[in-house]
Amino acid sequence: MGFPLPTVYGIYVVSGGQLFELEPLVGRVPDQRVLMSTPIRTVSRTVLPDGQIVFIVYRRDVASSAPERVTVRVIAKIRRAMTFNTAGQASVGDAEDSWTIRNVSYELRVAPLSESSEMLMIRPEHVDLVFPAGRYGLVIKGQAYDFTVAGPITEASQCLESVKASNGTFYSECRNP
């Protein structure tokens, strides 16, 4: 097999030859057609050494209800926020530990593991895919399992700027991630 397998039920990722357990994010993942989720204020506790990863799902219910495909959604950091005061003057500042689940995703394939009928292996459709540095959520049955790939952010999809106006909050990708 070439990588470690879990011994207790959970959702795992293998990166750099190590097994990491993933923690669920609070709340459900918005539909793919929704551009952004509500802000996430907690930092990711699972930081992976590299983006060449394979997921292992070890759950009792997996044999009877395994999906064919799974997605990994980008969870972008909101780096800067522009706000306006009552006189209409703008101020720009760094956003404090705030992320949002985007509609940007990666498709993954699901396969059973011969070691156990309660284990599934989930890997990218394209075997050579390496996830760029940044934060992500593995989405299984509407629940996101949080992880971060270590390294400097180079992908525009991983960085957002917000503008809070009287008619709502608007987001755009950072010009220099």
C-alpha cells in the first residue's frame, strides 16, 4: 500500500508518509453554486507538510453508502477588509483570522481499500495533482473536514479581500496572494 492506515474510526489524510486525523468544521458546507460560506473564525489544526495527499475514510457506514466522487473545497483567508464610516470615508485594514469556504473545488475519486470493508481511499482524479499551499475542506455528506497545506500562498483562490458596504459584503481575490 505504501502509506500508514488508521486503527480507529475517523477521517484521515496521508501527507509526507504520515497519517493525520481531520477535524470537522462547524456547520454544513454551502451548495457548490454559493460563492462563499459564512466566515470561519477558527484556525486549522491540521497542517500537512506537502500537498501530495491521499485521504482515508474509516467509518462503519462507509461500505453501504460510499460516494463515487468527493470534492475538496478551497477555504480562502480573508486578508484585507475595507469598511466605510458614516461619512462614507473608507478604511482598509488586515482582517483578523477569518476564512470562507469558496465554490472553488477539486474532484476526487473514491475506491475501497482491500484491508477493510470499512475503509475508503480518496485521491485526486489526476494522480499527479499536488494541492497548492493553503486551507481546504474535504467534503463528505455536506460536512467539511479541515486541513491546511503548509507553505507560502501562491494561488489567488486562497486569498480574498472584502468590502463592507451599506448594501452588503463583497469579496474579490487578492491581486498579490
